Amino acid sequence: MDFESSTSVPDGWHAPTNESWLKVTNDGYSNLLAFTPGVTNDRSCYLWWGQDLVNGAGTSAYTVQFNFSATAWGNNHTSSEFAVVSCAAENTLKKSALNANYRAKDANWLFDLTQLDANHGGNAASASGDQVFALNGDTASTVTLTAGAFYTVTLNIDTVARTVDYAVATGTGESVTQGTYQLPEGVSPIASGIDCLAARYSADHRFDNISVSYETASDYANVPSITLTKVNNHQRLYQVAFLEGEVLHYTFNGGAEQTVTYDETPNGDGVYVWSNNPSYDPNYDGLVEDPCEAGTLEAWTTSGSATSEKATADVSNDIIALPATTAKIVNVNEGYGKTYQLIADNADVTLKPQLFISYTFTPADGGEVLTGKDLGTLSEVTVPSKGTLELTTSAFGYGSTNSTVENNIKYTQSADYNFAHWTDANATAAGFTAASSNVTGKFADYGRYFGYNAADSSKIVYNEIPYFIKKSSEFTDSVLSAPVVFTATPSVNVNLYKGIGLVLDGKKGDDGSGSWISSLYLKVNGVKDDDIVLFSQTNNYGSSSLHPLVNSLEEYLACDNAPVTDVIPGADLTSGTGFGLYRISNALARIQVMSAGAKDPNGIKTVNTVSETTVANAPVYTLTGMRVNNLAAAPAGIYIQNGKKFIKK
């Protein structure tokens, strides 16, 4: 099973919790299987081939081999596992291994790598870097594996002696570990599948080149694999792989048959490179302009008197066009100013090349042209005015694609719920009640304001947070409506922390079952379909501080310290639940409703008029540039008016 000809997940593979977490992908070299559970707790997948495969061969010695890698470990748990199992029934595997360590639940396994935590000789959880694994349940015998590196596991199993000779090697063949494991009595020596447990949060585990084999005295020829490895304009490169002791045969478009022996391959490893370019030069690394052929490549092997079945590949010589870059709005200012996130998705592009994005923004008023090049997907570009944003997606050897975004919609702010900077009067008007005492330790992560002592450069810690309380069941006023998705009463508190925003007081056990209160969903009233709603939040999960260094608590309370993190079209909010607060892990600092004006007709320029602004009525801003609409109600601190700082006491 090498996935090269797979367009979907092959039979035998399952992810019981969510089958969509298993996908055939391409890492730029070959197709392989990826297991990506996403932001979840520990989750498992498995490959089942059953015991009949070995039993039916009538042999006492056989080999199991596979390649595996972790593009990313779990970044919150250290509990990943890779196991070759020997249970007799698939439902036993599923029951024993579902989202848990297989070795801890069932004795029928032939080889096991279990990740160790920091308390048992391992490393701290991290998506990247090295992690330590126990060999076959022995914490005194370990191997260190690196994220992103591929490893080959080879197991030579003797069913009579009940031994497993194991070896783990790097992708270049260097030994990581090897030894012999004696199977305990009662454990089946017949391999039936592979189980994988991915540790909590964003793990990405991959598999390739899985085989169960045995030696035979008779001639046998294996089907070669044909893998597309490189695209360069019309040229294609393929790797045709075959085993030692076999002779490769191939034809293209019914032409003359060619043969290659194992020793004649470039590296003597049974991997032959074939191209549809008659003038192919392996040492040339520029863009290929040669005429290249399309058609069908057929390959097969012979070994003694045996001939394998044929493998085929349909060879194209078209220049592959790349997908257009799309621009997603991730922030909106009053007027035409916006921040776009540039997205170029290579998921459906042959070989998934690295994509590069270039942009040119031409203002409609003839102002300065903005440009950028060789950007990666998810890069951001901020445009200050009305104009045209031209985007180009490119990759070496592929056809570039252009797209255009007309930045011609003007927005005005029609509502602003700046919870982090609400005054006492704002909170009271919204139905919040002042707490009788300040929070000092209940939510430690939110209870740390860090200041800065200019005299000795030391930190100052402010441990008390003024706050207000409102029950989640009471969110029915005209400011916000809040359908609450809870499975049990009682209603929990929504806390309005000064300088931070809304935080859900959801503790373990509040729902009566011992689990976490999960979410409080807020929906803004009066949002139109063509509005854009900006949600600013601070994600505090697992952090020790939210705050910049400031000179005083008053100055901190005036900081605009939560960036825009969610931009949702109004059409998605009119019938949905909107933004969700997740237990105590995130704070909702601000909601802004930006209302769209009509698109400006092409060719019509807006004439701007300049009005005189006096010192007395000039707008007031915080140190971070946030406009203050009501200075009298604003907290004490440092502000700016007409370019000059002043202190409000």
C-alpha cells in the first residue's frame, strides 16, 4: 500500500471518531496518508488487514514494514502511539484502541512506540522538535523521534520462536534502534493491522509504503510503482520503483520496450527516473521550454520465469494553471480602508507546490501604488483607500494566475460595543451589577496586569480586577441577545472585566455532569446582510499574561489590547448564533458593526471637503490610537488631542 494511485483513502483505514480526518495527500515527493484530527483530544485511526493475510500464506516467518512520520506532534499532550497489533477481530481493535493507548488495553501487539511525558523521561508537549518514545512498553528503552522526519519500521516475525526482530531507521537508512522482542505467552504472533493514537491538539501523523511480505522459493515478480515527482512546464518526471532481483520493463505510447536492471538505477536502489521529455537533462534546473510528449506509460517487472501485472500512468504535457488567489477581509476601517488576508490554496494542485503571491494596489485617486511579492498564503495586506488590488499566484514550473479585487465599498461604523473599555455607566445600563469585591485569584491568568517600573526596569504586578456580573440567562436586553446553549441549569455568570472584556464564568461541574460549560453564544441585534461585524477577542488559554508593559493600572485600562480576530458577514449572523465565548479561555473585548455604503460607480471621483477643526473640539485618542467618544466618561489615564499628550485625573 503506497497510495501513489490512490485518489481516496484505501479500504481498511478508519478513523472511528471522524473519517474525514484521514486523507491521501502529497508532500511534494509522493502520495501518502495523513491523519489530522485537528483541535481535539487524543484521537485514533487504524489500518486493518486481518490475520487471514498471514495465515493464508502458510509460512512461519514474515515481515511487516511501513514508513511513518509526524509532521506535527500533539501540542498539548504527550500520548501519541504507533502499534502493530495482532488481535483476531477488527471490532476488538476498535474497542481497545478508540482514542486511547492500545497497549494499555489489549495484550495482542507485536511492536509498540508510546510517547513519554516529561515526568517519565520524555519532553514537554510541542508540535515541533524531538519527542521520546518507549519501545514495547519499556520506559527504560527509548527512541527519540523528530517532527517532520520519516522513519521506517521493519519487523521480522517468527511465529514458531515467537520473536519479533525490530528495526527503526531514518529515511536515509541510518539505524535509530533495533533489537528482538519475545512475545509473552498467549499473545498472537499474527499481525492484523496498525493502530495510531494522535495526541491532543493539531497532530498530523503520516504513513506510506506499508507491506506484509514473506520469502518464497518460487519466482515472483511484484508490480512496480509509478510516481509523478516533478512538474516543469510541459515536462513531467516520474519515479518507477521495483525490487532487488527484478528487471524493470516499460513502454511509452506503445513504443519500443526498454529494460532497466536494479543495479542500473541511478542510486542502485531500484528507483528509475523517467521523463516525457526526449531531451531530459537531469542536471538542468531552469524552466523547461522543450517540446514534451503526452500519452501512456506502462511498466512491469520480471523475475526468473515470473512476470508481474502492468502498472500504467496517464502522462499529461499541459502547463498546469494555478488557482487564483482570493482575498478575505480580516479588518475594516471607516471609509475604504481594509485589511485583506491573501489565500492561495494548493490542495488541488498536482504535487502541491509552494505557492507565491504578488500584489499591486492602485489607488483610484492616483496616490502611491503599493506592491508586494513572494508572499505566502495567509499573508495580509492593508489598503488605505478606494482602488484596485491585483493578485498573482505563481510557482516554479506552473502557469501563473491573476485575479482582481475591486476595493470600492465604503464602510461606516454603525455600532460599537467596546466591552473592555465600558464605563461603570455603560455596564449598569446593560444590566450588569458591580461585583462586591475585585477578582484576585479566581481566574489567575486574567488576574495579572503587568506594569513597568522605570526606575529599576522591574515589573509591577496589579492583581486586582474591577468587574461586573450578569447572568447568562439575563442576556435579553436591547444591547445583545444571547441564546445560551447549555445542557443544564444553573445559569452561569458573564463577567465584564475592566480593561479586558466579557469572560464566561464557566467552571467544570457547572452543568451537573462534571464536564466544562462550553460556550455562550452572542448575537448582535439589528445586523444587516451586507454589514460586516468585527469581533475582537483575547485567547487566554494556557497563557500567563495578556498585557503589555505599562506605567500604571490606569494606563493599562485605557489600552486597546485585543486585536480583531473574527470578521463575519452580517448575512451569516442574522439567523445564526454569532460569536461564542468558550468557558474561561477567551475574552470578548469588542464588537464593531461596519455598515456598507453603495459601491461607487466607475469613473466618478468623490470630492473631499476639508472642514476646520478647532483645538477645543478636536478628537481625543488613547495612546494606542483608539478614538474616545466620551472623554468625561473615560477612565483616568494618558490621552492625545491635536497631537499632544495630556493626563486626565
